Amino acid sequence: STDLDLSEEIVPCVETHVQENNASQLPHFNDNGLTLNKNSYIPASELVVTSLPFELPSRLMIENVFKSKMDDKEPIVLYRRCLSDVKFQIAQNDELENEVNENSHSSAKILELTVDNDVVHGIYEGGLKTWECSLDLVEYLSIKSKEINFSGKKILELGCGSALPGIYLLSTQHSICVDFQDYNEHVLKLVTIPNILINTVLRPQSDNISELDILEETNCLDQLKNSRFFKGDWNGLTDILNLYSNQEKYDIILSSETIYNLDSIPKLYNVIKNALKYPNGIAYIAAKTIYFGVGGGILSFCQLIEQDHVFEVNVVYTKTAHVRREILKLSFL
């Protein structure tokens, strides 16, 4: 069933360009019998926040990326760190980083690869950019904020990148816990964490502000300690989430633009199935119906869900664009 149908475009639809990592593609199977590709993926681990600056500069360049349409209250504005600011910092650190780190996962190597590719499997999964479907999910959450009870909820955003959906909830709801996961550590340090700080403790007082100073380290750390951060591949992620009981699992899981790769869809699905609280947990997946040149999309993801007979799937939001975009709601059968 379909809940919302919005035809107005937010940002232009972008075709995803993918470069394959040259590592071996030997298949192996998980406990559920779903085929996964064993690649040279970054292993899952937790990024523990104990200090700033995470190589952050003293001043961040920011931009307004979302403004909610509220009839009865002040609109909610979300900001992000400018991509040009991220790239400038990476370029500044390039020489020093290359002296001590020649591996393919360094931030300078990732920046070089992103010139011609949005995604490089096993190395970089697109987290520096803000993708259209993440803004769709923010819009949906803002529209449904009166209907969905977020109070006291434990939330996980998978493949977060700019992390705008999770940050929207973190900055507008009370007494909630939001954890964030992205494949690349550099994305968490240079994009996700700055965006959290920009929209919470460093929040601009005016829409016209384009720069923010990082002044109070203690306040920043106090904010970040309310969340956990995870990096690396989804395969093995549930082992480090420390979900020892159903009560410790997540009430809501969010994910945007993460089902573009057929190889990674089973891994994402397994995290959702094993990390979501039964029986009332809900997952919201925002994605395009198809990703050209990659093979993934809404259809492939729904086929996997239907075969497993664990979740009911409903389309709760659609947006007409060059490629149709939707938000899926997953709830336990």
C-alpha cells in the first residue's frame, strides 16, 4: 500500500557510477542460506569517541540542506558540512597522511577515486555525498512526526553518510538514542560527526550563517557520547552491536540509498532482521526503484524479504523523478 505520493523534486536524480574492487569474488553463505560475496571488505568495528577534534578544523563551512514545512510551528532547518570543506581538509592532510598510510582506504585515496566514481566496492561506499533518498526520508519523518511516537526510542541509521534522517530525529525529539553506522571511518569523522554537532550543540542561530566555530569541546563530547558509531562492512556488524536480548535491540532502523548493490542487500537485510526489536520494531528504507549499472533497487530488496517471510513491506512514500524513489516500511509479520 502507498501512504504518501509526492511528485515535487528535491534535488536532481543522479545515476550511480560504480568501480569494482579487484579482490576475489568467492561466494560464501551465512546462517540463513543467503549468498554473500566475500571481498576485501573493511571489517565491522566500533569507533569510540573519546576526544575531539577527529582532525576537524576549528571552523566548519556549512550549508542549509533541508527546511520542513510546518503550518503550526517554526520550520525545522537541517544543516550539513559543505562537501567542498571536507575535500579541502582532505587535500590539506594529503601529504602527511600519505607519509604514514599508503593503503587504499586513506581519505586522500578515497577522494581521488570519487572524481569518476560515486561508489568503489570494498573501498568507498558513497558516504561523502548527500543522496536524494536521505532527504526523502527526512521529509517523511518530518511529515509523520505527530503520528509516530519517537519518545524513548532506540534508533540505528545504517549506511548513514551525511546522517540527515538520524540527525533530524536527534535534533527534534526528546529522550531518544540514535546510533550511526557507515562503511568508511573517514566519512564518520569528517561528515557524520560534524553534521551531528552542527545540528545540535553548534546549531546556527540564523539560516544565513555559512561558518561555525568549534569552541566548546566538552559540550561536543557530551553530545557525541549519547550515540554509538560503527564502521565497516554489515557482515559481522550485529556481533559488535552487543544486542544480548530483544529489549536491547533497536525500535527503529533507518537506511537511505543502501540497496544499490545486489551483493550487499542480503547483508543489510540480515542486520535489520537481527537488530530490530520484535514484535513492534519498524525499519524505513529509502531507495530508488532501480540503480542503473549496479543491479540493485527496490524490486531486488522486496524479493528477498518476500522469500524470507519475516517482514511485511509497505510503500509509505513515493516521489516521481527520472528514476522513481520510494520509502519502504518493514514491520514484523
